[in-house]
Amino acid sequence: MGSFLLIIQIGIAVVISSLLSPYIPRVSMPLVQIFLGILWFFIPGLPLINLDSEFFLLVFIAPLLYFEAMHISRSGLRKNLGITLSLAVGLVLLSIVIAGYTLTFSMADIPLAAAFALGAALSPTDAVAVAQIGADAQLTERQETVLATESLFNDASGIVSFQFALATLITGTFSPLKFSLNVLYSFIGGAAVGAVLGIMLNHLIVWLRRMRLETTTNRILIELMFPLLVFGVADDIFEASGVIAVVAAGLVARYHRVGVGEDLAEVNRVSGAVWDVVAFVLNGSVFVLLGIELPLAMRQTIVNDKVNTVGMVLTAMVLCMVLYLVRFFWIAATLRTTKSHETGLRRKMTKERWHSAAVMTFSGAKGTISLILAFSLPSQLDTMTDFPVRTAFLFIAAVYIILSLLIANIIVPILAPAEKDEDGHKFALANLEMLNRTLVAISRIDNPDQHIAIEAVMRSYNARIARQRGKVLTPEELATLHSARIEMRHWQSTWLENYARRNPQYTDACQRLLAPIEYSLTHDGAGWFKHVRTRMYFLRLKTVVWIRAMRAAIRFLWTRTVQVTTRSEDVEYRRSEVTRIQLQLLQDSIHHAFILINYDQVPPVVGSTIVSELRTLIKSLQMPSMAKPGATTFESFPHQFNEVLSQAYAIELETIRTMADKKEITREQARTMRHNVFLMQSDSVA
């Protein structure tokens, strides 16, 4: 029961991070998740977690590496294999040596083998951190490929080096030949095991497909269990690198590309959706766990009188600076010696290539794997010398990881800022792709009872797509359009309040129309007082509805009359009144928009866009039903349309979130799209 509650608590932390991250500008989601993990440490009642390194690699890292390897560019990997192996093996080994001697120079009391062990833990970049940090940066395709493949492969050399350093520390002997052979076997053996198992998986799923035995359920179960199996077989049976085996299996996987047909496409779509959720949860859990472990690693040093905390912080900063310099010059040397794909010749180091080396240097963030390896240092280290070596090393590792994550989050977007969308063309293309995906998703909720309403909603989305294709607004016009929509919602709010004041019998209908408008305005720069007032407004509406429902139930139970049979007619009457007032509001809104255009308060292109949106909604509300008799009446159609439109907006928001998580759109583009949806939601009354 305790483990189940722990999983639920970590899942809640991941969900909270996904809700907070869009509203924290310039801070990537991993840093938000780490911060929540640190808060976890200080909240009474929440358990503290000591992760086992083997369990962590198996349950968290293996599925994530398999997922990343499946979706990495094979052609990019082949073109940059030399650079990748240089960074994954050569740079890691050099960093271990440099880190070891730097630590012994700063702390003369520690054994050199122990320093090499910490250097091995800190040398490899973290695949999860590299994939998540720097979402606002604009990296080239080659930089993204090299960084991704480096972080997939360098864990093996780091882990093997760490194990050898510990063995040397315990036995007091070191064999360079044996070390080299073990590193070679770990790579080649792990790659061979992963490749063989990956090919076997390809044949298995293709055979199931041919025998008509492949289903969405068994396909997803096989995919989720497969990386765990590969890691276990390589690590436990062949004693090779389970990390490399999982990566190799993901690289050779091609079962999802073999075959044609709607069934295969649907299975791939569902499988992709499941993997997206799994990868998001595992990614978030990794960083939450990292945040929990960081205070644990630091606490022992802070309370230990034998350790100078300030000195350990300075040591971590010096080590970070030295290893970044080593990484920078290694990458620069690799770029200088690598031949061009076009000419086959080595190229000189230009200003642009030095800049590329700097971007790739600071993108090499460290993550949870480094801290887990540091926790694997034996406690006997503190008894082998008069100095608490393990305690100090845990603190240094924690500070180093925090520094690397902050550097990647702050410096990389500065060195490689996202390209500005001067003419709004990129936003238009991204918005067009988002609308098309939303339209496909809306088509999947079609059903006979709501077919006409769904068709009308799809027609409104087609109109938005047509407008998006027909013209591209500049960033200034987009900003003006956003401001004009907000101003229009304020005007509509005032219109409804005045209408209710003049016609008290329609107060309830006006409140139903006013509620989504007020709610949409709270999402766009409103102060805390506005937020609280709106929340209280919604609470009051819900309370009124609840009291009326209770009164009606009590009256029915008391009188036992047949008045209840007229309830549906009363509901339809109220719905028709809401629709009538809504149509009048939209007509007057169009008139108000033309006034803004005529008095040059908004540009014509902005005003015409708003008018077009309002007219599309009016046509949808006025659309006569062509359904079967009794299926959808003219009076009930506007209510069904608003219900489906609310579902469509929810789907659109989910599409925006998915595209932002996959980095198909920038955080700023996602924020603008969400604000547009919140404003358009105010026209929908479910």
C-alpha cells in the first residue's frame, strides 16, 4: 500500500508540474519538476526515497532510452557516428581523468580511485535531461542529433568506468588492458544483444500481423515490456551494457513501419499516444525524484562538522568549469577533424563553428543517473580515510548537477535563441497544423445523436482553416487581434449586464452567457482580485443551481404531482431563450466591430477576422436540423452545438499541449494558441 501511495504522490507532482510549467516563462518543465521534488523533501508526512541504481535504470531509464532510440534519425546517426562515439567514449574517459586529478588537487586527503569514480558518475550527459532542457533554444538538426545520440551511448562508458574505479579502490589494483577489454565488450556485447532481440521483435510482430493476431492491447503490452526484457537479458545474463542493448534494440525496431492499412495506422496511432503518456510520466518522475534526492545528498554534508560546505561548493564550481572547458575544446577539435559530408574535406574553425561548439558544450546537462551513481559509492569510503569522502562527493555531485541544469536552461537559449517569427508565417503554419489535427480528432467523436452538431462544429473549424490559409497576419496584427478579442469580450460582458438589468426575467439566461466570458478574461493577464471574483461568481452560480435542484426534488417528493413531466419543456424553453439572446448578442457584436473599423480603432484585417468568426458562429447556431425526426429538433440544436463546441475546444487545448510537449511548437506559440481558445470558449454555452 505504501508503494502504491508513493506512485500516486509522484504522479500528482508530475501533473502539477504540467499545469504550472506553461505559466512560468523561460523556465523549462524539468526545473519545475525538480523544484517540486525539493519541496517534497521539506513537506512533513511525505516519504523520503533512496533509489536503487539497478531498479532505477531498469524501470525508468530503459523505457525512455528505447523510446528515444526508436524516434531518433537513423540517417543523422549514420552521418555523425564518428562524432557521437568520440563524445560518448573518448570525451567521457578524458573527463574522468581530468575530474579525478582536479578533485585530488582540491582535496588532497581523498584516494585517486575514488576521485575517478566520482568523475565517471559526472562525465556522461543524461539522455532525459538533454531531451528536455532548453526547449526554447533553436538547435540545428546536426546539433540535436549529436547531442541525442551522445546521451544515448555515453552512459555505458560512464557506468563501466565507475564500476572499474570502485573495483580499483577496493582491491588496490588496476589493469589498463582489462579495463579496455571490459569497455569494448560492454559496448559490442550490449549492441549485439539489443540488435538480435530487436530483430526478433520485428519478426514476432510482423508474424502476429500476418496471422491477424496483432491487436492494440497485445502490441502495447509487448512494447512496454520489451525494453525491460532487453535490459535484463543484456545486464544479468551476458553481463554487457543493458543501456547500450536497449538503445540498439530501439534503433533496429522497424515493425511499426512494415505493412499498410487502416488497422495498422490505428494501432500505431494508439501505440504512439500511449508511449507519449508513458514517456511524459517517466520523464517527469525522473526529475521529481532528482529533486527529492538532491536535498538528501546535501544534508549529510551540511550537518557534518568535518566538511566545509563553502569549500565543497567552490570545489563543485571549479570542477564544473574545468569539465566544461574540456568538453568545449574536445568538441572543437572533433569539429575541426571531421570531414564535410558535401566536400569530403576538413573544414577550418570559423566563428559559426566555434559558436556551435559552445552551444553543444553547454547543452550537455547532467541528470539523475549521475546522482544515482554517486549514491552507489560505498559507505566504506568514509572509514578508509579520516575525511568523509562519500558525504562530500554526494554534495559535490548534487551541486554539479544543479549547475549543469541551470546552465543548460539559461545559457543555451541565449546562445541559440529561437528564431523570431517576424512576419508571423511560422505561427500561421503551426496554427494551421494544430487546427488540422484538432479537426481529425473531432471527427472521431462523431455519433448519430450529435451528427448534425458535430458537422456544424467541423464546418466552423474548416472556416478557421480557410481563413488561416488565406492570409497571414503580422505579429503586430496578431497582437492587435488578441487585444481586440479581449476588448470585444469586455463589451459583450457589459452588454449582457445591461440586458439583464433591463429584462430581469432573463437574468438566468444572461448569467449563463456571461459566465464563460468572465472565465475567459481571467486567463489573460487579470489580477488576483479578478481571478478571485470570477471564482466566487462561478461558485455562486453553482450554488444557485444546486439549491434550485434541491427545491425541485423536495417539491416533487412532497406533492407527487405530474409537474415533473413538464420539466423537459421548461428546459427547452430556457435553452431557446439563451440561444435567442446569444444570437442578438452576436449580431450587436458584429455591429460594434464595424464601429471599431470605421473609427480606425482596429485595422480592417483584424476587424474583418473578428466579424468572420462571429458570422460563422451565428450560421452554426441558426443551422436547421436535417436529422431524422425526433433525433435533433431545431430548438435543441443550439444546445447540442454548444456542447460539441465545448468538447472541440477541449480537444484543441489537448492538441496544443501535445504539440508543445513534442516541441513541434514553441512555448510562446502554445501560450498564444491557448489564449485564443480561452477567448473563443466564451462564445460557447453548454
